[in-house]
Amino acid sequence: MVTETAIHAGLPNARLPAPPWRRIGHGVWGDVFDLGDGSVLKLVRHHGGIGSGRDILFGEVRALDLLRGLTSPVTTAALHGFGEIDADAPALEDFCGWIRMGRLPGVTASALLADTRSRDDRITIMRRIGEAAGQFHQQSGGLVPEGAGLPDLTARRLSEITDIVPDMRVYCERVDAVLHGADPHPFLHGDINGGNVLFADPAAPATSAIGLIDLGEAQCGVTEIELRHLHDIASSDARSDGMADAMIEGYAATTGHTPRPELLTAAYCLNTLGTFAIARLGTVPGLDESGARQAAMAALQSLGDVPDEKRPAGGGSRRAVCLSHHQNTLRDAS
């Protein structure tokens, strides 16, 4: 694991304060350090999950630039600086770039749920996450300049999943057809999960201000994509009854839009297919490929109108997934 001293020496143009720092995050795509001056440094890896680190890096930079430190009721970090990492920094060879941004206060939703014993309190937390997703959509909807929209990552991710697990082609086509059958919202966070939602006041979750972090998957798309992790958040243990519904209800109460069941199911299928593809890549230690495949197939069967698993790939769909990376190029966020 790269040391703070090596990072400081390898990023002279970032003008970082001298270590020691505190590592506060370690995930598939990178590491995050508290620099001790009210800011954090994120290092983004070349490879991690589906897609490329460069896409994640510039996706987050563009989102933060558009949001410009969004405040109240949902807060996002202020962008302080970013850059790509030169090949002549051998200690940082696993990383493609860095982002420096303001640090947001709070406790993650995952940690708060893990420490909350009361079912009613846990449902309150889930409802507040749904409300926050809706509030973010209300705040972000008008921030994308006309003609300069965020990318449609759904089609690209399904294409990349198909490249990794070709036998899932027909299922990806079905999911793509459903998720592109409704009008998109111009600005989704794209990855609202338990680790990316911060409760500024964990003692009062129902009214707490919320911070959203990790915007590398920011995109346009149907709003149900924003709720694709709700089952993962809700099923952290056996006390999950009603929790997913609470998140949906919170979103609906805030926006006046009730998420559509078929789109929610398709969004969840997108999530499980992605997990299966990451398991196939082997970039997450302990992620079982067989179990991930079973979870994906179970989700897909609930979508309906899906071919039997034994059916050869290549069946028709209302909208075929574009399988060429050349036709799904990233809009340059830089």
C-alpha cells in the first residue's frame, strides 16, 4: 500500500500539506486521505470495477464542478483541484489521477444503520436516504448546461458487462430496453449506497443534513437508477423488513414521483449484473462469482419477459445494447 510520503513526493503540483495524514477510505477505485486542513485527497486507480479509472476521475471532477459545493438540504464537496498522475511517479503507478476536495462532516449511512438497534429508527434512516436522493434531484436538475449533458452510463455499463460476461448479453439487452423506456433525469448521483451518504447529525437522522460523496458515476438516466442500491443498504442484516419501502416512500414524498416498479427492478438487475461482472474480473477479494451469478439470475427472473438461462444469447429486445466501445465513448469531462 502506497505511503503518504510517497504520495506527497509524487504529486508536487498538487501543493498538498506535508504528512502525516489519515487514511479514511479504501475502495475498489481508490484511497481517500484526510489531509488535516479541512480537505481530503482521493487517489483513483487505473483499474478497479467496471470501466476505467480515468472515466471515474473525470466523471467526478465534472460533477463536482457543476455542483460547485452544493449546500442545504443536500451537500456536496467543493472541488479544490485535480490532475492526472505522471508515469514518472513509480510509487503511484497503480493510480491514474487525484482529486482534492473539501471534507464533508458526518457518519456514513452504513455505519449508522449498523449501530442502530431499533427497527423504527432504521426505517427512519432509510426514509431519510430516500428523501435525500429526491432533494438532490431537485437541486441538481437545473445545473446541467443545455447541450452539455452528463453521459448515459447505463448503456455503457451494460456494454462493458457484456464484454466481461458475454453469456449475459440477452439479459443486458432486456435491462437496457426497460431503463431506456422512460424520460431521463439530467443529473443523477449514480451510486447512492450506504458508504456514500453522510448523516451530519446522526443523533437526529430524521432531520439530519445529508452529504453525498463519490460522484464518479454521475450520469443522466431514469430516476429509479438512483435507488438501485436500496436492497443492498436495506439487507445489511435480518432486520430489513420494510426498509427498502421506506427509502422509496421517502423519495416519493419529497419529489411527488413514485418510482415505477418495473424500472426499480431493472435498476436492481443492473446492479446485480455489475456485481457479477466485478466478481468475474476478480478485483474485489472475497466476492464469490457463483453467488454473484445466482443473485443476478434471481433478480432477472423478477423482471419478467426474460428468456430462460439455457436459451442461447442473441435474442431480440426492444432496444439492443450497443456492444462497441467505440460507439460508447466517454464525453470528455476534462
